[in-house]
Amino acid sequence: LKAKGYLLALVTGTPQEEVQKILPREIRILFDRIVAGNNVRHGKPHPEPYLKACRELGLKPAQCLVIENAPLGIQSAKAAKMPCIALAPSLPRTYLKGADRVVDRLEEITGIIEKSCGL
């Protein structure tokens, strides 16, 4: 997605210092913004983390797509009025039912985005 020119943000409840330790630099640099747990007053399921990422990217919520793997993240995305695709391998699909769509493989997401954007 980065190679195709999409703006990317990582929204996580993990503190910024831990993100720096856990996520390799070559992955971190793919993100235009990282909103960590200690960068917001209210964490997921509150919409603040996703709305902050949206503002920092200069986008409106409807211009964003959230990719989530957890129920609280899905609730946060939907509360922010953002479409959400859930990635199923981490939890059973029944836990992810609040998402607009659930996929089994990360590779499926690129196809969905390209189809919906007419690429």
C-alpha cells in the first residue's frame, strides 16, 4: 500500500517507547504517523485514537480505512465513523462481527482497496 502512494498510520494502545522497541525501524518508517497509547487521552474503544491519526494525515474519516484485529479497535474505528476491515487469524470471526468486512489473510485487503478505489 505504501508503494502505491497510500498514507499509512499505525494506531495502537502500546506506549510510544514500546513501539520503538518492538517494531523494527524498517517497518516503522512505512507509517506516515504513529498514534500510540500515550499520545491520546482516551484509548480504544473511544474514537480519539483513530480521529487523531485521521487529523494528522489531513484526511476525513470517510477517506480512511481501518484494518483491525480486535473488538475494541473495531469499536473505536466505527465510533470514529471509519470503515473497518478485520483480520481474522488472531481471533474467531464471532469476535470481529462489528467490522464492515472480515478477511482471513492480509493479502486480501490490497485487493479490496484496489477494487473499491478503481485501481
